[in-house]
Amino acid sequence: MDLGLKDKVILITGGTKGIGGAISKAVARENAIPVFIGRGEASGNKMLETLKASGKKARFIQANLNEEGESKRIVEEVLQVFGKIDALVNNAGANDSIGLEAGNPKKFANSVFNNLNHYYEMAHYCLPALKESKGNILNISSKVALVGQGGTSGYAASKGAQLALTREWAAELLPYNIRVNAILPAEVMTPLYKSWLDSFDDPEQKLKNITQNIPLEQRMTSDTEIADLAAFILSEKSGHTTAQWFSPDGGYVHLDRSLT
């Protein structure tokens, strides 16, 4: 299916690896132009080389989104190079395990800032261009926003806020025909997820305990499954979809696990 994304300029934060990297590849396969933002020069250049070797257009911008002025700089660079922005995928962030008992107010505030503020900043600075293109915004949240995890108050608060902003922005931007949606990944094997698993004494047993509670096929969701859904939502094939939260998680959140 041709999603009609050819030559659409799509910004993807945290777009060099993990779910963000998979989204960059997915939209490139549809002949869009992914502009992926990440801190790591090596991972960003590797992604860029991979895409260009397959004949795809792409751009890498190295940046730390938590530094003042970086979001504005990124948007200005994209507009200078491409003259437009068709979509924004807010994805960057990390589960930093700042809990209620083990954390403190300062660490909590920092966690919320690091995981949430750049979602707003990127959307704010992209907005004039998105109004021109009648583009859309896709926020990558997490199942943690709905079910909790324990020991990660800052991350959970940020992910919940991203869902609230998805519907708030969808309402505010209706006059401009700008769609805003969210995806809530659950159990997806990313580099960060693997690092978390490796923190346990028996990572293989921990993984088995997790997957046996995923109703559909008792397996992890692949990053490409998340990315393919993202590409569809970003496209005009999903042109009347806004203010929605999508859970591509094998029924992890919405089905009774006793069904397995």
C-alpha cells in the first residue's frame, strides 16, 4: 500500500535507534524524508549511511533536546534545508526509575522535564510549519501511563501528560486541520529495554515472566510493528483520525491476562 508519504519531511526525536529508529526506517521505506534527532553522533551517522545506501533521502541532526534553545535550532535548520515540515514524531525519552520512595522532589522534577518538556517545545516551534502543511503530530507515550510500573514516578507522570497533551493539542489545532495522536508501546525490545533486563540476576527468566503475560502469542511487540502503525497514522490513509491513543501491544493492556 502506498501511504502517500513521498517527500514528506518528518521530524523524529530519538530517531536514530530503538522505536524511533524503526519509525525513521519505516517512513523512509515510504519515500518520506526522515529527519532524525539524537544525542549520539555514531548512531545517527550509521542510520544516515544505511538509508542513503538504499537510495533514501534523510537527514541527521545531533542534539540534546533538554538543552535550552535546541528545539528551536532544530526546527530552524529543517526549515532552512527543506522549507517545510509535514509531521512531528515526539519520541525521545528514557525510563529513569525516579520513584516515590527512592527518588526526591528535585529528581522527580528533572525526570518530568527531561521526558516531557521537549515534546511541548518541538510541537511549539514546529507549529507554524505544520499549519502551512496541514501536517500532524504523533506522540510516543507508554503503557506505563495507563497501568503503572512501580518505582518510576517521573517517567509515568511524563507519559500520562503526553496522553493529555495529545487530546489537548488535537482540540486546539482542529481549526488548522492538524491531527494529533499517540502510540503507547508496551513490551518492545529496544536497547534501553535490554539494558533494563540485564539489570536482573536472571534476564532470561525475567523476559519469560513478561512474555507469558502478553495475551497474543506470548511474545514481545517488534519495533517494526510499532513503526508500521506510526507510518500509517502519519499518512493521509488515516486522514480522519485525531485525538486517539493506540496500543499495539498484543492485548497487554486491554485484555484479561487470565485468558492466556
